[in-house]
Amino acid sequence: MIMTFFDQFSSPHLLGIPLILISTLLPALLLPTPNNRWITNRLSTLQLWLINTITKQLMTPLNKPGHKWALILTSLMMFLLMINLLGLLPYTFTPTTQLSMNMALAFPLWAATLLTGLRNQPTTSLGHLLPEGTPTPLIPALIVIETISLLIRPLALGVRLTANLTAGHLLIQLISTATITLLPIMPTISILTAIILFLLTILEVAVAMIQAYVFVLLLSLYLQENI
């Protein structure tokens, strides 16, 4: 069987059963379980500090009613962060490279923020479709443009996360394949390629964290518009 570079993005199967659900839920088992003890280990302390920092960053631009979303947004941030980082390990599968999964995360949460605004303040939410002071001849065109830009938000969320992670994984695989291929032919070039691969891996770790943060941050900004 001829393997291609895109085979790493296909969902793994065992006896015909897709394992994407296991690969999605498994990272949660790696997090330490919180307890009521005053003295905990360093890993629990680091986990608590990270969760507090993420929650503070996400909740700062929101007013008090938006703080009800703290648990959802922080859990989503930790979920994406764990999956993106563990997906950089060799012989692993990254569920967030699947557009279907990212859209399944983006669309319901975006719809929830939109419905929250339409329920609590319908006039303000609909007012975003028509900026104040718009000339009368441009009103129909602007309403159509703003509606399209509103409806395309979940697609942009899902495609951004998928494209960035997919591009990073492909670059790592291409450069690692070149490193192994050039090793018996041109060892010096292979060593330079390996250094580039190491730097690229560090960059991809940063990209994995940044994309998880951007995904959740944009959702919090959409929520801010509707509360």
C-alpha cells in the first residue's frame, strides 16, 4: 500500500471501529484530579495556575452576565490545548485537523452566543447588521454583507484551526522525510535540515497553543457583542 502525506489526517480504525472518540477523550485523563488538600503536587499547582490565568484572560472583556460562560470557555480552551499539543507527538492522531470536528465545536457555540443576544437584547443584536449613519441607498447592500459576514463566522473559526494545524503537520512530515532521505547522501545538508525541523517543531508548539487561544477568544468576543 502506497502511503501519502495526507494519510496522517485520516481517522484511525480498529476492526472497522473509528477511534477518533477515544483520541478525543483520552487527553482529559492526563489531567490531575483536583482534591481538597491544602498541599498538592507541582502538577496540580501548575494546572490550577494555568486554569486561573486562562479564565482571567477570557473573562476580562466580558461583563458580569458573560461570566456564566467561564466554565464552558475554559474547558474548551483546555480541551483544544491538550489535543493540539498531544497531536505533535509521533504516531498520534490530531482530531482538530478534521474540519468536521472543528465545525461541530464552532457552530453550536457561535449559535448559542447569537441566540443569547437575540433573546436578551434583540434590538442591539439586529442593530449590528446596519451601522449607524449608513446612507439610505446602501442600506440593502450593507444588510446583506453584514448578514453574510455574521453567518460565515463559524466557518472561519473551523477553517482557521484546521488549516493552521494541517499546514504545520504537513511541514513537519515533509522536512522530516527530507532529513531521513538526505542522511546517507548529504549528511551535512541533513543535519541542517534537522536543525530546521527542530525549530519548526518549537514553532508548531507555539501555533498549537495560539490557535486554541484564538478559537476560544473569538468566541468570547462574539459573546461580548451579544450581552
